[in-house]
Amino acid sequence: MELESLSVVVSKPMYTAEISDGPCAYSLFICEQLNTAFSDLYEASLADKKDLIHSADLARIEGDLAALLANAPAATRVYLLGTEKYIWLVGQQLKALGVTEEQMEMLPPLSAERSVFCCHCYQVTDQVFTAPARCVGCGKLLAVTDHFAKAHGAYFGYQVNAEDATDIPASVELS
Amino acid sequence: MSNQIKVEVASICQVAPTIREFTLEAIDDALYPFSPGAHVVVEMPNKKKVYKNAYSLLSDPTDTQRYRIAVRLQDASRGGSIYMHEQVKVGDQLLISPPSNLFSPLWHAKKHVMLAGGVGVTPFMSYIPEMIRRDADFELHYMYRSLQTGAYKHELSEQLGDKYFDYDSDRQTRCDVTALLSQQPLGTHIYICGPDSLIQAVEEAAQTLGLPASVIHSEEFAAPKPGMPFVAEIKSTGQQVDVSAEDSLLEALEASDISIPNLCRGGVCGQCVCTVVEGEIDHRDQYLSDEEKAAGNTIMPCVSRAAGERLVLDI
Amino acid sequence: MRVAPKEVETFRDDFTYSNSPEAIKRFPFPFPEDEYRYSVNMEPHTPKGGEGSAYEHFLDIDEHYLSEMAERKLVLDEMPHRCLAMEHMELACWDMLERLMTSLAQDYSDYFKLTIEGDQWTWENKLLNIHDTFTFGDSSTLPQSPLEYIGCQVQGDFALLDQRDGDLFLDAGMITCPADWSLAFDAGMSFKEWHGPVPMAHNEGIFERALKYLTAMQVGSPIRRLNWTLTVNARMDTSPETYHEWGHERTSVTPENVGEKVYLRVEMQVMDRMPRSNALMFIIRTYLISLEDLATNPEWARRMHRTMKTLPAPLIEYKGLSRYHSMVVDYLAQFDPAN
């Protein structure tokens, strides 16, 4: 058995740039930052009705979604672009409004940054590019795993030197 | 299976021209409560073989005094329903499995749309009381042929009012599935119980409209498939073991004092694997890969059987 | 119960936890063969081993009952989030309460008594001096949520899995003695997601098979499997939440103290279908035994030596044994005549 194949953590989401473009009655485009590819996608949509939300403010998006989706048809499709945490947290809001994961098209996240859930204090540290990373909640130095929780939009982190305080691995860039 | 429940037929009534309803009451232990959409497997001891058919429970899930099932008389290829209609009398005892459920409503749905074809209305009979208790948004679309089926249509119509829609193909009223699906709001889940043609029609309409497959649910019964008797021969000793239609190969081997290591007895764990040197296999397990099944030289005797009359096992 | 509950012993600080000779004798030893092999080692949860065995009843109440209930209270007082139930799991929690109360009252009638009059239930737990009357299905009539109320009276961790679309979701649980996983993080995950970090098994299709089997489980036919790891000191709460407090103990193992300091940690996992909610209840009942107590049974010591010696590297890493695995193998070697 290949060693690499052993280390795959199946909860780590996979993304593909290929967007499935099936039939739908309503399509909704939500992005944290608008880029040309995404606005092209919006322009090209042949749905009977379409909308575009461009906002990084999750509270505002929640209000917009409640209004836009209140009378949406079952055949709705949602396209999401942003950081990994953004797309999954908006995904949680969509799920609560009745959108299934199958109806969400998540584009590859805009950067390699991760959000990390600290298992000791339950705080999430954003914009993590390297591991180990310092927890914004309790200040512990965290190992960053590939175990991902959609509900938190974050990866599991635990104190990297809990067994031996002096044993701190060299910093590596996350991919 | 040792966990079967002995029940007595408390009453029988004709609820449509080809459908009979049976009320079953516990004899020894109380009945289990069950969840909406659950079914039981009823065992019918006939002369030659035991029929095992799955029937949805149509009583209110909170009623643990009795279970109700409805049986449609099918053509001769399905012997069980003929047995239920012709042999079973009030006061008879039957064995049933505990309830299991592969057709549970998704309670987080914003709206539930139930599509019933004929006797396929039965699982929804247990959905409805719970949906009313939870004040859920739902509709029942009931398709039947009044010369044969259509059980409970009057009480349903009365009880559900504008949530109830019926289509009688013996009176030329039909359901436009595409139109029905296209009107549904986001968050609707669709449940279908009826003939394959209805399930297919709904799935195709959903695909054409762009509804996700994960909101379409149809009933699948996990009824044990009927088995034919066969003979297993033990290569090392030449011993012949008769496997009846009711017993698994593993049970028959055990009854002949041939012990095989085993754990799950459900075709999953892989412990009881045996080598087959002769005879075709009817594979029914989840353990062997497709390649292993195609190779035809290993069998999981806890669930799989001979496809013909004889198997030779290398034990 | 053949082994009466002992006075409270501790699973932290001074670690006064110990096994009596009777508890050692009935320990659920998990290794069926000499070589380590990953398998779906599930079997029907039916009585096995006769009177006094850990498999005698649906729930096993043993001499550590009071100690484990006291430890659970310490964990929950400090971290209430270790018990959670999503809103749609309310009915499943009542299912669980019914299943646990009914089987305790039936199997351990000296200690537990349940009286049912319609929906008015009266529950007596003589070991913890609890005596309450409540309305079944109405959480406001209990001093705590149904999950917390009954969970604090039964040994083992509990998870309730909601079944939807042929998958199982971790939507409720009380997890105070886990082998290094966090309910707060994993809550809401699907079966494969929460097993995400487990090495090797995904490649072998084990989870697909296990899931098919579990989703088809019927009411009244529970199953069990044993899982295991090693723990330094008799610590019940080896959770990620407290890892910063216990992680350093992994460096405290020496060739001299390995026999008393390292414990074989066995989980008897029982899965049972809940009738009203169609949820699956998952009980994780943890047993701890020091290697030196285990070695009082020569056959166990020999078999454990061979299993530890052939344990694949990814599992040594995943189970967190890297720092002291070789000391365990060396210690057990003295009990194996093949060496």
C-alpha cells in the first residue's frame, strides 16, 4: 500500500474548477471577491431568473439569502466563490434555508489559507498559511490537520508541543 | 432470525377491491414503537416454502397495541399475497420481524410531497399523523385505479382537505408529475411509493427540471429474497448438507455440526468466507468485491446461496 | 452485578483507579489472533461468557460505576459542551433514555427500578440516590435534558446518529471519555467525515461495508465490536480538549515503569437501533487495564506482544503511541516464549 494514499483524510473537501451547468429555474451567485471568471459565469447563466451577491459580510448575506430564497423554486442552484471558510459558512446558511449540498457549486477557494479550530478553547483562527499556527483564542501553538468540519468551515488544530514543550516542528507552508 | 415477534391476526377487512387490511396484535411481548415509514417482514409458513414479504406499517406510530398492514393481491408470481388473502384468518398466528425503516421522512425538509401509487399509500399512512403533530407542510398525491385499489381514499380526503389530491386512472384523471414538481418551493422533499414506472417518471422529471437527486426518495424494501432449497457437499468428507429455502447455508452447516467462524451473519464482516469448487453462486453479500464475485470461487454462506441445485465447498 | 461498585477512585491527579482480581478476569480482551489485522469485527450483541462476564448484559455495570460517574461529573462541570443534542434529536434522546432505563431495571434490579404508568415514569437509581417521577417525552419534567440525565447514570460515552439518505450523522452525544476525538468539532458530520482521520481503513472499503450494515440494522438486534488503544496512566478523559494537560505523560514512560504506567484501553462499542426516531445509538464503553495486571494472564500477554510487534506504522502514529511503543513491545517480550 502506498504511504501517500494512507495519509488522505477524507473529510478534507475537494474542489474542481469544472462547474456543472445543468438545468435550473433560479441561479444565485455569491462571492466574497468578484473576479472576471465569476462574473462571466453569472452572465452566461441561462436560468429563468438569476441574482448576484457580492459581499464579505456574513450577517448581511444571511439577511439577503432569507429574502431572495423565501420564494425560490426547488430547482435552484447556488455558485460560491471565496475563501474556504466563507464558502462553507455561507453553505451552512444555505443549508438551513433548504439548499442541499448537491445544489451548491463551490469553486476552488481563492487562496491556500485555512481557518483552524482550536480543540482546547474552541476558537477559530483565520488566515493561517503556515503550520504550526498560533491560536487567537488561547495562544497555544497549533498543529494543523486535514480533518475538516463543514459546520465550522475550519480544520482541526491541537497543541503541537503538548507532549514535549521543546519539540516544535519547523514551519511549513499549507497547501 | 431469533428476534421475530409472534402476532395474532385480530381483524381483517377489505379496504379496496384487491386490498385487504390486517390488524396484528402482540401475543407475548409488547410491540415496539416504530418510526414513520417503517415496515415489517411477515413470514408465511406454506407447505413447500416460507414466503417472506415486507409490508409498511400503516398505523399511527405511537400505537404500540397493534400494527396494521395492507396487502394487495398480486399475480401468481408473488405467492405471499395470495397466501395472505386466501389462507390467513382472524385468530391465526404469524411471525413478523421487528420494524425497520429505509424510508423515513426528512424532518428538516421545508415541505413534504408524497406521491402514492395504489397500495403504495401505506407508508404515508404512518407519515401523516406525525406530520400533523409536527405541524409540517405537506401534500399527498394519491394515484390509483378505483376498480382495484384506492384504499383509504375517503378518510384521507376528509382528514387532509386541501392537502389531498387524487387521480383515478380508471376515470381518466392523471397526475402531471412535471407540472407538480415545477411548482414546488426550495427545500421540498419528494417521497414516492408505487410502481417502478412512477418512480422513474418522477426521477426523470426531476432531472429535466434541475431538482437535486437527494430530495427524491423512493421506498426500497429490504425483504430477504426468497431462496430455493439446494444441497451443499463437503469436499473433504463427501457429506451432503440439505439447505432448505428458509435456512441460510451457514445455518444448515451449523445444524450439521460443521462450524464456520462468523461474526455479523449479515454478509458484511467477511469472517465466514468459504471456498467453492463446484456450482454456481447467487452472491448476496456486501463483502466480496465485484471481481471476487465474478470469479465464482468464494461464498459468504451467511447470506449467499447456490444459484443451482448443488454447491461443493472446500472444507 | 457480580462485582459490586467500589468507593470512588480517581482517573486524574493521583490516579487511584485499580482493577480487582475479578475485574481483571472479566476484562474484555480485544485481540482474537496473534497478528494485527484491521477488520469489521462486528458481532451480534448477545450474552457471551456466562455469569459475571462483561458481555452478560446489554449494559455492563461494574465495580468502577461510582468512580466513572464522579469523573463524568467533573468533566461536564468544567466543559458543558461535551454533551450536546441538536434540536431534531429530541425524540432519539427519549428513545435512548427508555432503552437504558428498561435494560438497567431488568438486568440490575437490585440497583435500578423503573415504574411505568401511562406516560408517568418513576425512576430509582439506588447507587446514586436518584428517585424521580417525570412525563415521558416532556423534557421540562426532568432536572436535565434526557440525554444528560440518563447519560450521567450509565458507564460509557454515548452518541446518537441520525439516519438520512443512507448515511449516519453525528447529531447528539455525551462524550466525556473519548480516545482522542472531539464531539464539538465532529458534531453534524456524516459517517465517513467523522472517521476522516482514521488511516488505512478507507482504502480497504471498510467504512462502505460498515455503513451499509449499520443503516440496515433492525430494532432489537444490537451489535458490538471492540476497539483499542493505549493510554498512559488510568486517564478516562483522553480528549483533545484536555490534550495539553495529559500529552506530556506520553514522555513519562520508561522501561522501568512501562508495566504499571501504560494501560490497554478497550472500547466495547455497542450499536442499537432506536425504534421511535430510527436513530442509531452508539455506546462506547471504556475499560482500562495496566500492562502488569494484563500480564497476570500469560496468554493475553503473549498475544498482545505479537499484536504490538506487528502493528503497522500508520496505526502506531494515529493512535499516538510513537514515543513508547517500542518499550511496550520490549516489556511484553518477556511473556512470549517465542522470544
